[in-house]
Amino acid sequence: MKPIVREPSVRLALELICRSGLDRLAGRYLRPRGVIFALHRVKPSEPTGFDPNAPLEVTPEFLERTIVSVRAEGFRFVPLDDVPRLLASGAREPFAVVTLDDAYRDNRDFAAPVFTRHRVPYTIFVPEAFVDGTGQIWWVELERAIRALDRVSPPGSAPTLSCRTLAEKKQAFERIYWALRERKEDEARAFVRELCRRAGIDVGGLCRELIMSWDELREMAKDPLASFGAHTSGHYALAKLGLERARAEMAGSRRRLEAELRRPCRHFCYPYGDEDSAAGREFDLARELGFETAVTMRKSLIDDHHLGSLTALPRCSLNGDYQDQRYVRALLSGVPFRLWKLVRAVNSLRRPQTAPAPSLPREASS
């Protein structure tokens, strides 16, 4: 199981960068070519106490403030279509791109009006099974099942966990979530389906509740600011699939999106997008299938060298736990990402028995 940096640790690191002025100092020398922002849900805050997927949610107000802040830092918002050309041109004005994963209905209801007011182009990455109502938004299913149950059994032979208190539910979610991320995709989803059955949760109903329909996407496609990219058919971690199944997930997603929206699909987003979910084989597949760009959840800004790796572009997550414009400015400086790479490099020199460096906060569905 991968260890996790808890929220106070990340917040402390960002606070230290902001208060020391390191972001402002470094910004003079580390000016990136651009940034690709990753979002998922945009909706008013509705805290319940047990909100393990809160990192995937930002408020419309935070999104609006972020757009203003990013422009104030000298970035120009551009469509994802423009990224290859801008990198090839050598233009020095930094650019910003907005992407949203999974086609949540709140993207239409709360994010699109903000983009319209500020004339910001955006790309939504669509997993077709979610839109069809046949997919599993399993991280949400897991949250709702644990909220409903008093006891859960983790995958494998681990002892049953009590979920009676808020603290117990939080611990159970983290333990089971990461255990599932280690397992094969089909096994993990079968486990969550059984958990939902016990909790009385309609798995298919979650897609209908949270995800836009094809008709709704077609209506959004009329917006000249909107574009759409493929996100696989079933939102699987491609690196865990065999080659032909991975290729079919990517190519099938593209064909379906083009058929439904009647427009070319030039861009791709790897589900989850971390090193364990997408790597060299997947990057080559995206190139082979003719995608102009493909984005990951490897956290970094865009620099000149990314012109040679357009199917492995990093993104900067707008995390719901850190909705503070000072943190956005710190991220745009590139300092947090460089420090994190340094930590990982130092950690890699340690002996094998030494605990590995913890990961950045999870983004469950990227």
C-alpha cells in the first residue's frame, strides 16, 4: 500500500514556500512555458464530515479566483489544441490550459458559466461507460458504501474493519482505497460492487446521477469554448491491462466520442495518470493511435522538453483541499514540483528497507 502525505503536511510545505517568498524569488528564474490544470468536480461546498473524495472537488468561486490569479501571473489561457504549436514556436508568454476529467454534470452547471464569463477555453475528458450509465465511479461507490455500513472487510484476508465512527470510516476508506489501487482492475470493481450490494447502493444510478448524458454533452459541444477528449471506454488503469485491451480502450473511446459529438477527437487523458497507471507503453499507444496530445497526472509544469513528449504531458491538479490563491501562485512558480522531485531523488538513494517517500495527495479518478 502506498503511504500518503496527510493534508497538514502538504499544507505546511505550501505555507513555508509562500511565507518564505521562495515562490516569488524562484519565479524570476524558473518561468515555465505553461501549465495544464486538472479538475474533476466543480460545485458548491457541501461538507458532511466524511468526504474522502473532497480533493476532487473545488467550488465555482475558487475556480473564478484562480482564473483571475493565473492571468495576473502573466499566463494566457489557450485551448489544448494550441499546445503543440506553442511549444514548437518558442513563444515565451506562458500559457494555461484547463482540463476536466470524467464529464461530471456539475462541469456544465457550475464550471461552464465561469469559463463563459472569463472567456476561458476548456477540455472535458469523457469515459464513455460513465455516460452510458454502465461504468463504475468506484471511488464514489466506495465512499457511499462505507458511509452506509458499520463494518467492512478489506480485500484479501485482512480483518474486518469497524466503520461506526467518523474516524473509523476515514481510516477504512484510505486502507481499502489504496488496497484496491494495488489490485487488478476487474477484481477491484467486483469488490466494490459487492460492497455496494451490501449497502443497498445502485451502482448504475451513480452514473445517471453524477455524469452528463450524450444529449447533454452534445448541447455543451455547441459552446465554442468547449472541446472534448477521450478518457478510455471504462476508465481503467491502462498499465494493468493487456496490450490489446488497452489499445481497444483507447481507440474505442475515441471512435465513440467522435461518433456521438460529430467532431474530431485529438486529445487523450490516461485514467488515474500516475506512474503505475500509464507509462512508456501507453504513451507509445497514444502516439500510434494518432492523438496529438495525451495528459497524465504526473505533477509538473510544461517546459520546452515536453515538445518531445506530447503524449506524456504533466498536469497541475487544482486540489479541493488547498483552495487558496497563495498556493496556486506557489504551484505556478514550479517550486513545489522541483522540491518534490528532489525529495524523491534523495529517497531513491536510501537503502531498500527505508520507507519510501510518500506520494502527493491522491486524485482518485484522474
